[in-house]
Amino acid sequence: MNTQEIIIELPSDIYLALNESENELKKNIKISLAIRLYRLRKLTLGKAAQIAGLSRYEFENVLVENDIPISNLTIEDVLNDTQKLK
């Protein structure tokens, strides 16, 4: 998989303020970004998990822990699919 690096400038004392290591902060930023893009329906569950650096199952657990629905299906989606099957 090809990757691309994005550099984010943060205050130098951010690690101390958050009580996190650089690696922990990077991981949390990636997970937060993945959650945000998933909630905005910009990414599928699988792609969001990929950005978060987690398996799909692990990312689903993160969503559940944050009270975020795993499925983006609406009632209309389900009803439309039901009509198509008839």
C-alpha cells in the first residue's frame, strides 16, 4: 500500500499537556480523523479503518465505544432495498 505523509505543526508542549507520547498522539489523531470522515460519509468503514491503522473489527469496536453507529444505512435505504427485492 502506498502512503503519503502529512505534516501537522503543533505547539512544542502538546505532548506534556496531553500526557501522551508522539506515537500515541499520532495514533489518536489518525483514529479521530478516520471517525470524522466516516461520520461525514466520506469514507467507508473499511477505508476509515485503514486510515486509523486498525482492522475493520477493531475500528468497529472504536465506533461502538464512542456511540457511533456501525452502519450508515437509513430507514429509507432499507425500505428501498426491500422494494427492489420484491
